[in-house]
Amino acid sequence: MCGIVGFTNRKRQAAPVLLEGLSKLEYRGYDSAGLAVRDGENDPVVVRAKGRLRILAEKTNDGKAVPGLCGIGHTRWATHGEPSEQNAHPHRTEDMNVVGVHNGIIENYVELKEKLLRHGYSFYSETDTEVAVKLVDYYYKKYRIGPVDALAKTMVRVRGSYALAVMFRDYPGEIWVARKDSPMIIGTEEGASYVASDVPAILKYTRTVYYVGNLEMARLTPDGVTFYDLNGDESPKEPVTIDWDAEAAEKGGFEHFMMKEIHEQPKAIRDTMNSALTEDGHIDFTAAGLTEEMIRSLREITIVACGSAWHVGMTAQYIFEDLVRIPVRVELASEFRYRDPILDPDGLVVVISQSGETADSLAALREAREKGIRTLAVVNVVGSSIAREADHVFYTLAGPEIAVATTKAYSAQLIAMYLLAMQFSYLRGRLTEEELLSMTAELRTLPEKAEKLIGDKERIQWFASKFSNARDIFFIGRGIDYAICLEGSLKMKEISYIHSEAYAAGELKHGTISLVEDGILVVGVLTQNDLYEKTVSNLVEVKSRGAYLMGITTYGHYEIEDTVDFNVYVPRTDPHFAASLAVIPLQLMGYYVAVSKGLDVDKPRNLAKSVTVE
């Protein structure tokens, strides 16, 4: 949520670079934007606008109207105070001594605001960010200290999460940052330094980045960056080289990032798979630090995640319990952290997150570690907070995912969980070597099968256009098919704004069948052979009550056409892997319904790509 970009150098006008960087963060969700640019020792020029970034660009002539080589920019997703120009960042003190932008939530901002009011400060906005900026100014002036100490004192007093970037009047050409629980990266090239809340913002300019640590500060100048701990002592840090290319964060000729990323799923599946598969078909988790002894000693697995990653966990639960025969719980991270969970000391907590910065998932990871439980992160971003703090890390290789509605990151996470379940089963004596090699051979066919499904997208486009005016859409399935339905329903609701729900098909008669009426679309997923006939029976039940039926099943089940009104066939695969194929028609269905309604597919309302606040 929200986006931060900062830039300081000796040659290039800052404002156009800030606008360019902010445009790469639009996927994070926002409702207003602004920038502050400093020209030498002059006071910063602050420009803000409600609405899309193009409005800010128009106000500044694409940045050309704002001179200066050092500046900070921000896209805001409203939390404290309505979306407005007045509440937009950057925020400043009356005398322009401190100007800053902020991601996150200051939980005790009311208390801090009252303190500052008693000391003569006034406030023009409803935001917690203005409070944070003026608190920095208060300590800077009261104790006559430098930026590091002023920021450190602020960090000690503030409760909540933040990525804070500020400029001080007394330090022209410099940007100072502080971070707690909200992502922030710094990039460098010769003669320039950048700060951002995510890699795509600066990928065009540099691939050399530093991940700002928790409770850490930094000073950016054109000559480089210096890091400090909470005591104000310098804290040396090694840079990381980003191996994405800039084109990976561009649309590449597709109308929307979401469609581009749907097409990139075969590659994400293949790359993630090959990161752990050996040439002879065995699985190697050496890079993740998972030893045979540890895997054999496990007594339970708890999977913690949010949103689509939680749906991956739901699928994984069925697979792990079937292949490994070990108890598995799947927990919503937002619930896990507040209920004092009972965890087996010989268990494993698996945290799944695309960004590696999901606030609730990060808090759940820390909860598990405080209880002394071993943790494994499945994340897509090298150096992210969850990756750094987990005991073990399995990196998915989906590349940058820009669309808010996840597709390829979800598919890469599925592959990671398949591989983990198969290896755990093999090492614990449940799978023979022959069975393992047979499954890994089938796994290698998934990219080609996914490509085949994507190639048949026009047929789904035709069908989707018929339901652009739908009011409700329901998804039903059993077992792994139910987990697939959860993801299909989420895709539909988050980008088309059509109410949709996923139900375990066997639960229909326990109340939800009362919602079925003439013409309502019900999507049935039937990839599990042992549950096929039971789900068909449930489809017949809703059809007799007026539902219009869409079915998704594997090749060979042609008798389904006697029951459903429209069917999509997916290639046969091991039933454990069905989610990787059956989800693609559901992604396409959600996409095409949204497009036919004329909606902004990549930036659905009220949503953000990376949920970094509670």
C-alpha cells in the first residue's frame, strides 16, 4: 500500500525521475500523489494532487516545472483522513524545516499530536504522517541534534509501522530514511542514490540495492548511502543485485499487466520448479537449508498466509496430508497472531507471501519464532523482511508481479508447495523413489499444459462477456477443487466487483442453496476423479433450481456436457497438481468479465498489491 520514491544526484532534474518511479508503483493502490523537490539550498517546492498520478504530472508539466536535483515523492492510500489534496503527502512543518513522506500506520498518533499541540505545533491535515514529520522536527529543534538522533528519538516514541523519508533544511541534497515493519529499499549508481518502497520504482536506473533493516536508518547523498542502527552507530551493509530486467516490469504489448502475467505463468512454473529439481528428477532443498533430519523429525505443519497465498495453503493442506500423512493446519495470518496458537515444538510453520512484506504474515512469523518453532518462508522477493527473518527460505521465481490480482506468483507458490510435499513424503518413506520420479516427470509437463490452456482463451472471453452484468456468481468443488474455487472466486470479486463466493459443494444443502435462483451462474470445478460424481450431483441440484452452469474438468469427462451449459476441459495431470491448470480458466474468466465491464483490471478499487499495514 502507498508508494515512496526518493532521488538525489548532481546532474539530473529530480521531479521527472520521481514521477517515473511513482508510475511503477501505481499497482500498490493509491488515491492521491505528491512530491517535494529541493533546488540547492532553497526551500522545497511541494506539489500534491488528489486522484491519479497523471493529475500530478499535469500540474508539474511532467516534472519539468519543478527545478531541483533532490526530492521525494509519494502515492497515498488513505487511512487517516479522506482522500484529498490536503491529506496527500509530502507533509511539512510550517517553516519547511522538515518535509517527509510515510508508508504505514502510526498507532499512537493521537497521543503524539496532543503532545505537539502543547508545544505550539498546529496541524492542517487529518493524517498520522503530518504528526510523524512534526515529531522529527520537534526533537531536532529541542535537543539541537542531527537527523540521525532526531529520527532515532522519533522511532522510540512512535508505535506502529512506517517507512519514513524526510529532507531537512540544514542538509540540502540529502534524504534521510527510517524503517519499522514497512518495506523500503535503497538503490545506488555512480553520482546518484534512490529510495523506494519497491524494486520496480528504481529498476530502470539501477539494479544495485540495499534492503533497509527493521529499526534502521539511512542517509542518502549523491555520493552514496550510510546506514545507522537505533543507537546512531553506523551499520555496514552489503548490496544485493536485482536480476530482473526492466522489461519484466513493463506490459510488453499486452493491454494489462494481469493478462501479461497470466501468459507468464508457464515460465514462472518452470523456473520455480527447476530451482529445486535436479536433472535426474530428484528434489534438492539445499539452498533452502532444509535437512533430511529436520524433515523426518516433523510432527505437524502449520501454513500461515493471507489472500491468494492462503488459498495456496488450502491446496497444500490436502496434498501434504495425503502424501506425507502429517497433520496440517492452514491459518489466516490475521487470525493466527491474535489467538495464542498452540504449536508443536517439533512442528514447522510455513509462511507464504508474494512480497515477503505482508504485515500479518510477518507478525505471524515473528510469533512462531518467539515460541521457538522452526519457520520456512515461501516468498518471491529476495531480501524481503519475511525472507530475512525466517529460519529457511524457498524463493519462488515468478519475477516482478505488477497487477494487484495475483496470477503467476500464485502459480509459483503452488509449485513450491508441491515440491515440498513430495520431498517430505519421499524422505519420510511414504513415496518410493519410483513414485517420486514419476511425479516429478509429470510436474515437468505442467508448463506446456498451462500454455495450451492459455492459448484457448478466446473461448472463455466469449463466455465471460455474457455475464458482465451478473449480480452473483458461485463456485463449488470438493477437496482440492474447493481450494481452486476459493481462488477463482477471489479473482472474480476483486477485479470485476461482482459478488462471488466459493462453497464446499457438500455444504450446499446446509443453507447456501437458498441463494440459488433463475439464471445465476454457478461454476463447478471437477478435477478430482474420486469426487467427480458427487460434485456432478451437486451441479444437478443447483441446475434444477434455475442455475446456469459452467464446468471445469479434465479431458475424458465428456459426459459433463449433459449437465453443464458451458464447459472448459483442462489437460489430465496428477490430481495433486490440478490447481495449476484448473485455476487458469478461472483467472481468464475474472479478467474478461472485468474487461467487458470497462474496469481498470490492474488497479481494482480499494485494493493494494502489497498489504503492509494491518
